[in-house]
Amino acid sequence: METLLVITNCPDEEAANAIALAVVEEKLAACVTILPRVQSIYRWQGGVESATEIPLLIKATTRNYPALEARIKALHPYDVPEIIALPIACGLPAYLNWVATETL
């Protein structure tokens, strides 16, 4: 089973906390790190936009990624939220085992 780092950005602390709490409580993620606000500049519907966002670093596994993605999408206020998953190539084995143990 592969460990993933899943990234999403939220418009505010309320959304960030709600998503983080839900995915950890539901065992879709072992841990979520909520980072401080960042500035994002992006193209959307033909124009260039700028917004402050709260990044989430979600530690999960490939086994539960489909359910995790669906849950983030259901809770997220954006029409098209950024949800990307990066494989973790290496890591402390005890930590990676913990992530696997704490998720579905």
C-alpha cells in the first residue's frame, strides 16, 4: 500500500478545519496539517484571479484515496477544488506504517 500526500486549498479557516476534522475522524486520513494563509494566483473562467487560501497537507493511502477525494469534494465550498495526490517515495518506516494503521 502506498502512502500519499494529498493537497487541497480552502478559502478560510472554517472550511479548512471542517475538512481536516472530518477526514481524520472518518479515518480517511491519518493526519492533516493546516498551513498558514497563502496567496494564490490562478486562471479561472477566462480571467486571472487572486485569493488568499489555507493549504491542507493530508496524509493518507492509495487504498482510501477515492473515498477521501469524494469526501473533500463534498465538504469543499469551491466548485472545482484543487485535490492532488503525490506519492511518498520514501519516509520513516514507522511513520508510514502509522499512516496505514490509522486509515481505513
